[in-house]
Amino acid sequence: MVDAFAYVPAVVLLPFFSFLVALGAGKYLPKGGAFGGIAATAGSFLLSLWIATAVAGGRAYNETLYTWAAGDQFELTFGALIDPLSALMLVIVTLVALLVHVFSLGYMNDEGETGLPRYYAGLGLFTASMLGFVVADNLLMAFMFFELVGLCSYLLIGFHFREPGPPSAAKKAFLVTRFGDYFFLVGVVAVFATFGTAAFAGEGSFPALAEAALAGSGDVWTPGGLELQTWLTVVGLLVLGGVVGKSAQFPLHTWLPDAMEGPTPVSALIHAATMVAAGVYLVARMYGFYVLTPTTLAVIAFIGGFTALFAATMGVVKDELKQVLAYSTISQYGYMMLALGAGGYVAAVFHLTTHAFFKALLFLGAGSVIIAMHHNEDMWDMGGLKAKMPVTYYTFLAGSLALAGIFPFAGFWSKDEILYEALVHGLNEPLLLGGYLMGLLAVPVTAFYTFRMVFLTFHGEPRSATARDPEPVRWNVKGPLSVLGTLAVVTGFINMVPVQKVLGLEGIDYLHRWLDNEWGGIEGLSSHHYADLGPYSSGYIAGGEVPTVLVGAAVSLGLALAGLGLAWRLYNVASPTEHTAKLGGIKDVLYNNYYLDELQVWIAYRTEDVAGGADTFDQGIIDGVVNGVSSVSLLGGSRVRRIQTGLVTQYAAMLTLGLIALLVLLGVNGGWFL
Amino acid sequence: MILEALIGFTFLAALVVLLAPNAWAGRLAFALSAVPFAGSLYLWSQFDAVGNALTGGTIAFESRYEWVEVGGRTVSWFVGLDGISLPLVVLTTFLVPLAILSAWTPVDSRQSQFYGLMLFMEANLLGVFTALDFFLWFVFWEAVLVPMYFLIGIWGGPRRKYAAIKFFVYTNAASLLMFIGFMSLTFALGDSIGSLALPEITQALADGGLETWFGISPGRMAMIAFLAMFAGFAVKVPIVPVHTWLPDAHVEAPTPVSVLLAGVLLKMGTYALLRFNFTMLPEQASTLAIPIAAIAVISVIYGAMLALAQKDLKRIVAYSSVSSMGYVLLGLVVFTEYGVGGATFQMVAHGLISGLMFMAVGVVYNATHTRMVGDMAGMADRMPVTVGILVAGAFGYMGLPLMAGFAGEFFIFVGAFGAPSLPYAPVFTALAMFGIVIVAGYLLSAMQKTLFGPFRLETDYEIGPAPFHDVAPLAVLLAAIIVLGVAPDIFFEMIRDAAMPVVEGVSVDV
Amino acid sequence: MVPAQWYLILAAGIFCIGLFGVLTRSDALYFLMSVELMMNAANVNFVAFSLYYGDLTGQVFALFVIALAAAEVAIGIGIILVLYRNFGDIDVTVPTEMRW
């Protein structure tokens, strides 16, 4: 039998080849190389499914495949780590990538875009990098592909480079994430210095070494006699810097709304479903390390909860379809971070999965609307599209219900589990409880802006000429939407924990069992193991587990319905008006994103001022000294040469004087005058 | 004999090209410069040295003839290669043909002299990287300046004379300082050496051969020599605050000369620092570890900040070279396998990447006749391939993984962070690493302003794609950068082998 | 025999007269003559010491100096001619073209 794991490199390399083909020969191929990309991602998707089946068959894979630098001090390697987590992520990434490639046929090719080979090359390279990141078996490899993913994001956001906006947004995206990646890189280097390895899994992996060292049975390096627990917290927070940057968490989230300058399929693939997920995935990947440091977990939870609420409030006032989705993305990743910080490893992965599908769906749906609206994204120009584009409407609605967390759509299950985990663990942990409350507050806000978006776009009367006569979309748009729409409805059923707990059914929490290595996996990388290591204990309200589950679910569902209801009242009318004026001064603050962009621009300008000062200093003082030495020499020379009068008699006189001086000197030394 | 053949052929080629007619001097020079490259590839394939040439390792292609005897010291023709010098020899012979190719478009007068001087410089550079006798090495070291002076002074920009004289005087004065430092060291060694061969001197120093000389105690002598040589080489590298000749020289030099200046000449300084200061006097180096590391960090951050303030594309790349060389210094001073090895690797990587950047900026300049950031916009529209490679090169400069720059920088960082011989190593390393954010800042904003957005440039002629012979060297360089980034061990393995003895020169109590 | 110091005093006297001429005169011809005087002072010394030591080498040297002086006059007169042609004068303080 052929081993599925032997094809792990192929999963990564297939899209890479499609990148090479599109780059080298894209302009000679039909559709600008799109079919190569579709074939490659389809191949990767099938291989991923096969690999997932192999994992389900009770096996796992953790091999070093290539030695990058074989030093004695550290060995830097590339390898593949296939366990339930990465197998799941492989399937998600390849599936979304495949659907986005197909969708691009409709969004890019049919719309007559130029530069398609570059576009498909970018998508191919992105998919390859992302898959490389997913299968990475050590932190260094993860970092390297993390950066490549950032490059692709830069290239694709700046796809329309002839306009002024996209290059600027691309720069911002790369720079802001780079700022986070700086901390990540310091973290990687620190992990190497501390443990001598960066492997994720196995006996000699750094989470295992850290665990052993904390238990007292192992010795690791710490700088300057720092206490081990403190140092591990510092390392964890450093790596977290990269996560905050890529997963667009506060305060490094500002790049993501700007990244909407990129083509919409790119937004769906990169800025919703996969790249932004990289940060969260990384935390999940090295969760065995994070659970060892309670402070880091608390920070993660707090950042996550805060971001969830913070981003949701900004989504309320946006006018453009993709902007609303961008802020909802930030907010949803905040939930995942909250889950991870709260010890809800499975809940985070669950939300990662459901979110990947419903957010990709929403973005592609938005893309479909944008095609129909001739690239006008302002929701106030839309309205009444429900009748004109039913497929888009119903799939978009499914995605919106999932996003708002309405029973029984996918988002409900995952969001509910996150809040439940945060609640039960937070009852003994005040910081976590704060995160929970912020996450809970974000629920009605999310439902509100989601349905404000739906109602403005699809309901009511058309508010512009294009909305009255939208451009039709083809199969290549409807197909992906239908697939994702179905997934947005059903994905939640893979992990119905509340149902299991309330009804006492056993074994329908498939994702829990999957991530707990029940079918197969790697020792030490299971949710069970993480829970044992983690610092949290559970507390319950209303006397016991089942009531807590019910109360928690009821509260979050009730809040979501309340938000939906408010949106219904305000915006589900024939010709809705802006109600944002009621918010008064807050509206401006929200509309300007709490002036955080201004703050970052201000920082950038101040940095430039400092640079200018440094330049003045360099030219004036440092180079001034150099030129000063030169001027002093020249000046001295020009003074001294005046001795050279050109008068022979003076030369002779000087000669004589010199002779006499010499004689006197000799005489004094020789004692003639004594 | 093969090294003599390599250097001799290059000298001969320089002479032939100098006498050739201007019309086909460029093509002839390119053809002739391919031969040393082929030769260096042959050297690479036959390379069998183990260890460091200075600390008693086996020397590849060793060849030694006595020349003269002065004051009880034999001066000899003594050349050979080890794992540190071979990559630099390959880098030199690889960059020169590409630089010559990139000169075809911009150099339009006195071509035979231009290419002759380029080849003459290559021959001397090869001499610097292969010589193992101090006297011989010093002759080559100084002789490199001469063609450089003329190349900047004749074919340079409007302020070429100022730049050429500044470059020459500054680096020459520094050489003098270094020469005095080193010679007093050899005098203080007294009878423990019988020649000026570098391995012998290194051995004698390691064995404690320094004697009291003119009332200067051995420890003090070594420290004085270390400081004098450090100051001398620092100018060549260049390290803040003795870096100001570099931007002027780069801005005025024609593109191909900038390529060699940044790609190879700067590496002479770091190579010499490694060979002399850090291999011969490791104790002094580790005594001074904190100030040196501080200088390195300042070079990185300060150089990057200066680059941020520049408007001239060439000046940006020039200052970022200062920044990158700071990493090399940091790698050297930590005395770990990855630190010293990474520093050597970074020399090669930076040689390729800065060469690529200067060349790409030059190709854009050929078309636009301006390098000012504010003067043009949207060049990607007119020169897609060139701009594509320029963007790739810029990302290489920013340390994008799987390109050579990342490998070099990461090796240095990972080697430096936990270095036992440098106090506060994590702090220094983390500070230096912030350079990767600033470098992204200035390169991205420069690219955004010049390459993207709507096309804008006031010219009375049409700007189209660059000719093939301009783009081909860019593509070749990019390919080399990626190959080295994906498989750094093709050089890094031999570098590590040669760096280990240097590292072992410092004993640390962990 | 006349003691050596008398010759030396004579030679020093002649030399000083020559030196005085060089320092005070500005006419090129006087220059030339003064230089001749100084050379002859040296000649006197050569001959005196030759006599004193009983060695003929000094006298041979004196002959050499005389021959050289003749050659020098030839060149000197030539230079003076050029001076006159270019500056219309043989005053050595006039041509100062070569100063800084």
C-alpha cells in the first residue's frame, strides 16, 4: 500500500508548481494559468483528504525531510508534522483555496482584469506557503513560511499596482505584520537559545523540554539567571507578537481593513479564511508550550476578548460591504484567541474551522455582489438584490446566520463553546472573566452589524441604477458559494457538545475526539494532554454542568437574536436611513477606527522625523568631522606654503639661519660655550 | 599553481582589455571574466581544506615561494584557500562578469580602460582573499584602491572627484593605521616568528610569543594592535561612525562599480576583521565584546534610520549596507559557530543582494536618468520584469525566508542570542534585530513611491522594458540568492568548518 | 709651516663674503660671483687639509671643484640669459612665478 504521508511534500509543492507555471508561462496559457492553479489545488485537496483519512486510520507523521543548515550548535531543518490538527487545517486550506481559484474565474477572468498570470502566480505561491506553514514541524520552518505568506499577501493586496491605494495598503499590511514578526523572530531565536531545538512534537521538542524543565527534571538555558517561569512567559509573549500581527489582533489589526484593497477572492482566501488563521493556528500548534505559562494565556484571552468587542463596534458604522466583513474577521479571530487563552483548545480550532468556511462564503458572496454592482461596494447604493440573485442571497444569508451565531448554523456551535469555556474557566480567574464578558458583549453587536449588512444589501428597494439591473454571475461564482453555503450550515454538527451534555449522548463531539487523538495522533499533542497541563479549573453556575451549558447557550443566543432584531427593526424597511447619527460623537470615533490609524501614521511620521534628524546629524556632525579634518589640512597647507615666497635670497637666508641654528644646537650640546 | 593561474590570468585579461578597441572591449571583458569564474567553480569542486587556514588547518591549493628576507623576516608569495576565503573568491568571480554585463548600457566612453580597470580590480581582490602572507596581502589590499579611485573619478557622477578623493584618502589613512598596528605586533613577536606568513603569526600569538617591546607589555601591545587594526578595518567595512565615505562613493560611482564596491570591497573589511582581529587576537576581542557589540547595534539601527531619511535610491541602498554590515560585526563578536559562520555567510549573501539592488536601481536609472524617489512613480507599468526583480531583491534585503539574506541574518541572530562570551547578548541581539523592521519600512515606502501607483516621469522619450543584457544579470543574481537561501549549506558547511577554530579561540566558563 | 687654522680662518672669511653677497645682492651676476667665492673657500680648505695631512686627495678634489665651478658658470650664465629674456631684467627678486 502506498503511504499517504509520502505525499505530504506534494501537497505543498503542487501549488508551488502552479506558481512557477503561471509566472513563467501564464500569458501563453488559457485563462492566464487559472487551470493550473485549479488542478494543483484540487490535487492538494484530494491528497489532504487522503492524508486526513490516514490520520483517521490511527496514524501520524513527524519526520525531518530536509536539513537546511546542519550546524553542531543547532540543526536547522524542515520537516512535516501531520497530526489531527494539521490534517484538519490542510483540508480547510486546500478546500478554500480550490474554491477561491474557481471563483476567481468569475471574478477576475470574466471581468477582464489584466495581469492574470501574476494573480494566479500569487495565489499559487500563497497556497504553497500556507500549506508549508501548516505542515511545519518546527518553529523556524513555521516562521519562514509565515513570512512567505506575508509576502504573498503583500503581492496580492497590491495587485492593482497602477492605482495609488493598493500599493499603500500592501505596504501597510506588510509593515504592520512585520512589526509583529519581529517579536516572533526574537521568540524563535530565543527558543533555539533556550532549548537548542524548535521542534513542535516528540521527545526532544521544545514544549516537552519546557514541561520537563518546569517539572524540575531538565535544564535549559535562561539569560542572566532569569527565573525559568518568567523567561518562558517572555518567550511565549514574544512569539505571540507574530500572532497578534498576522491574526490582526489589537493593536496590530489596522492593516486588515486596508487590505480589502486587494481583489475580493484574495480577501476571502488570505484575509479571512487562511492567512489570518495562521496566527491562531500557530498558538494551537505550540499550545503545549503556552499552557505552561498562565500569564501568557491570560494575556491571550484578554487580547482576544478585547479585540472581539473592539472590532465589532467598528463594524457597526461601516458603509462598505467588505469593510464590515473585515472588522467582523478581526472580531472573530478575537474569539479564537479568547478560546485559546481560556484553555479552550478544541473550541478555538472548532471556531477556526467554521469561521474559515462561513467567512470565505461571506467574502465570496460579497464578491458576487460586487460583480453585480460593477465594483461599487457602498451598501447604501445597493438594496433589493434578494430577488435578482437568489443563490448569492441564500448562501450569504446562511453565512450571516453562522456569523451572528444563530442556532443551528455553524457559528453558533463554535462561538457557544468558546464562551462556555471562557465562562467555566473564568469563574475562578478574574482576567478571564473580563475576556468572557467582552466576548459576550460582542455577540449582539456582531449580530447587529451582520444583519444591518444583509438588510442593506439584499432587502428593501434598490437604491441605485446598478442595483435595479445587476450584472448576472455565472456558475463559477455560484458553485463555490453553494459548496461553502452548505458547509456553513452543517459544519457545526461535527461538534455538538451542548447537545451531548444536555441529552447525555455519548460520542457526538467528533472534533473533540479527533483532536484528542482518539483515532490517531502524536503523543503529547492532544487536547487531553493540554487540559492536564493547563492552569485552569472549572467552575459552574446555577449548580452543575448542564445548567451552565443551557444558561450560557441561552444567554448568547438571546443576545444574538436581540442584535438581529434591532437590525431588523432599523434596516429591514423599504428605504432605510442611517441611524448612526443617534450615536452622536461616538460615531465619529467608531468611523475613524478609534483614531488608531492616525496614531500609527503619527508614529511613522515621528520615526521619519527621527530619521531626518539622524541624517542631519550624520551629514553635519559625523561627516562634518571628516570634512573638517580635510579642511583643516587644506587650510594648514595653504598657510604653510606661504613660506615659499619665490625670492631666492630669502631661501638663502633661511638656509643660513638653519645652519646657524644647527651649529648653536650642536655647540650647546657639545659644551662649547661653557 | 592554480591560484597563480587564476590571478595571473585576470591580470593578463585586464591588460588585454586595456589595449583592445573601445568598440568591443565590453564583450571581450565579459568573455574573459567568465574564465576566472569557471576557474573558481573548478576550485570549489576540488576544494578539500579542513579547518581554518590560519589556525593550522589544511590549506587548499597552497603554494608558497620565498621572495625576500627583511630584518630576519621572510616575505613570501604565499596563497591558499580555506572555507572562509573560498566563498568570497567565488563571490568575486561571480559578481565581476555580471557587473561587466551591467556596464554595457551606462558606460559609453573610454570603454577599454573601464573594463581593463574592472578586471585589474578583480585580480587584486582575488589576491586579497587568497594571500596568506601579510606583505603580499597588504600589496593586494592597497592595490584595490587604485582602480577603484579611477573608476569613480573618471566615470562617476557630478561630484565624482570629491567622492573619489574622499574614498581614497579615508581608506588609505585607515590602512596606514592598521599597518602600523600590525607591524608593531610583528616586531613585538621578536624571534618567535621567522616570516610574515599569517598562519605562523597566528600560531605565535596563540602560543604567547609576544615580548615586551619598547617598554610596552605584551597585553598592552596586543590591545593597541587590536584597536589600531579594528579602527583601520572599520573604515573599510564601514562601521558607524567612520562610514561617511560610503554613501558619497556609491552615489557618484557608476552602477557596475557600485555593485563591486558594495558586493566585494566592503567584504574586504569584514574578511580582514575576521582574519586579523578575531582570529589572531580573540582574547582582546572578547575583552572588548560589549563595546564592539554596541557599535554593531548602533551601526544596524543608525544605518537603517539614515536609509529611512534618504531620497536617492542609491543612497538608500548604500546606508542599508552600513546597516547590514553591523549584523556581520555582531556575528563576529559573539564567537559562536552560528555567529562567526553566519557573519561569513552574510558577507556572501549581502554581496549578492546589495549587488542585485544596485544593479536593478542602475537599470531603472538607465531609463529614467534620475534616482530621486520623488521624481518618478509607477515604474512597474513600464519595466515590469526589472521592477519584478527589484521587488524580489528588496524582499531579499528585508530578510525574506528562503533567500540568502534571511539565512545569513538568522544564523547571526541564532548564534548571537545565547552567546556565552558576550554579556547581555540577548539584549544586543534583540536590539539589532529591530533592523529588520526598519529595513522593511524604508524599502517598502521607497518602492511604493517609485515603482507603483500611476506612472509619472517627465521625459521627452518613451520608456520601455530594459534590454536583455541589462535584465539577464539581475535574473542570474536573483537565482543565486534563492539557491543560497534554500540550500545555504552549499557554502555554510565549509564556512562552519573554518569558523569553528576561530570560535574555539575564546574559552568561556559557562 | 703656516698653521692650519690660518687657512681655515681665511676660508671662513671668503665664505662669509660670498654668503653676504648672496644674501644682500639681488643681481644674478653678483649671485654667481658670490657662489664662486664660496666654492673657492671650500677649495682653500681642501688644499690646506691636503697639505696638512700630506695627502694629495684634497688637491684632486679642489681640481674637481674648479672644473665643476666652470660648468656651473656655464649653466648659470645660461639661466641668467633666460631670465633676462623672459623678465627683461636679471634681478632675482622679480621672477616669483613658482611661489605657492
